[in-house]
Amino acid sequence: MAVYRSKGIVLRSIRYGEADRILDLYTRDAGLVSTIAKGIRRTRSRFGGRLEPLSCVDFLAYEGRTLDTVTQVEVLRSFHGVREDLKRLEAAGGMVATVRALSGGDEADRRVFNLLYHALDALENRDSGFESVEAAFSLKLSTLAGYTPRLDACVSCERDLDEAFDGELPYFAPNLGGVLCADCRAAASDAFPLPPETLSSLQTLVARPIREASIEERLGESVRRVVSAHVLAHAPGSTVLVAPDKRTLRPA
Ligand SMILES: [Zn+2]
């Protein structure tokens, strides 16, 4: 049995049996893993502190056929400020659903782990604009997953923005993964109009670090529409996104 140590962020924590918990973790070294922590709910559990969803932990586990067994765990950062505030929690719930939707299996991607950590940190450390963090997270995660949205030129004819969009509104085509000029609009049946201000807001979210994520309030809805359509179009496990079960994020 291979034993390994990693850092991980708890995506989901479900009670199991009398005293156990199943923990889904996004780990720094092994991607998405499902683990069981035995006896964790006993009062005198050797795990000590509680293992809440969104906590960042350092853990030791041995590999099993379906579930890995966690034998030691230490909470590095609990992110309780995110968990205990409904608006922050909702944004975090959306991010967790996007991680599940866009990460296909147990591929290790340290950059995904780091992005999630920094996004939770940004949620905890700001007083507003939680949805901006969620949108920036989804765009950056799409890029890490290999689905960079094309926002600088038409995905079909490849003409530059300035040249192609002279006076005409561009479109966003989720399945083609980017902007479509008015001439190419017919290339995608799912294309919808993309106001220039929304486009520039998206470009800024992609370019800036996640802690600086900011969307003007009046553009929020239109930016979120593009982001969720893009993620949904590229998510193999997209059903999670349709109905993200945020209840599983609440401490049980
Ligand atoms: Zn075009």
C-alpha cells in the first residue's frame, strides 16, 4: 500500500457510518481524491480538530482501491471566515462546483490547488465583490484545464478585435470557446451578443491576479452569464454546475 503525504483543500465532507467521514480533497500532488477518515467523529479522535469543508490541510494517507485512508491530518488554514458568511460561502460553493466540473480525474495540478487556495484567501480577505472572485476563478481554472476562452480575436475567422468589431457588436460562442464577430455569427447556434464593456471586464479578470478581481456591479450579470456558459460548455461533469449542492459545504 502506497503511503503519501500532501496538502489538500476539503471540497466535501460527508458523515459515514458511526464515526467516520468521507472527505473529497483537491490535493496539491494528486489532484482530486476521495478519502475516508476513520473515527474522526469520536470525541477523542486522534485527528483532534474538526475537518470542515474548505479547510486547507496537510495529511498523510494510504492508497485504497476506491477511497484512500487518511491516517494523519493537520489543519493549516480553516477559512472559517468564508464558511461562516453566506455570500462568501455561495461564491466558494460555485468555485468548488467548477473544480469538480473541469477536473476530469486524479490528474495532479499544483496550479489548480494554488488557484483555489488564493481564491479562498481573496474571499476571506475582502468585504465585497465575492462574485467577482468566483468569476475570475472560473476563467482562470478554464485556462488551467485547457479551455482558455478566446477574448482577443474572433474564434472563427481569427480577425483581431478592433478590425472585426468595427461598429458591430461581437457575440460569445460558448461551444467554440470565445468571441465571434458579427460576420461569423452563423458559425455557432449558441452564440449570444456580448456587450463591449462585458468583454473588457472579462479581459481584465483574466489578466489581473485573483485578489484584484473586480466587476462593475451593472456588468455582473452579463459577465457571469458568459463565464458560466463557457464552463458549462467545456465541463465533462457539467451536471454539478446546474445544481451545485452548496449544502454539502456547510459544517455538519
Ligand atoms: Zn469572425
